[in-house]
Amino acid sequence: MKEFYGQMERHEIQQEVDRLQRELQLKKDQGMFSEIAILEQKLNLAKSYLIDPGTVKAGSIVSVKGYDEPFHISYTKGVFAWGNFEGETE
């Protein structure tokens, strides 16, 4: 398997998401809490590569998992978006 998600085909990324979900569930079942947060971050990053970049554009307002405030997108590059949460300046 390729090292970077940006070099993978969509089906390879989906396989990686599935693998990470299984590993995350295993760590939860084993009570390995120190590894859960790391796996959740890896899973979220992999899932970001499954989002169609054309659906997220500058000027859009989106929701972000784990946050209550809407996120205002200032600009994008590939699957990544920069901006700020409502009421924040950074």
C-alpha cells in the first residue's frame, strides 16, 4: 500500500478507512485509551481524502466533527480547508 493518502486510489483509501475503523474498535475493546485518539485522528484524515474537493469551496460554511460552531472556509487546497469557527478570528 502507498504511504500517502494523496497517492492512493479512492478504493485504497476506503480500505484504509475500514482497517482503521477495525483497529480503533479493537483498541476501544482492549481499553487502550492512549492509542484511541491517535487512531481517531488518522481515521479522520483518511476520511478527508474521500470528500469530493469540489463540494467544499471558499465562502462555504460547514460543520466539523467535534465542534458545535460552524466553520467558515476562507480558502482550500486539495482536501484541506482553512478558515475559522464562528465567533473566532484565528
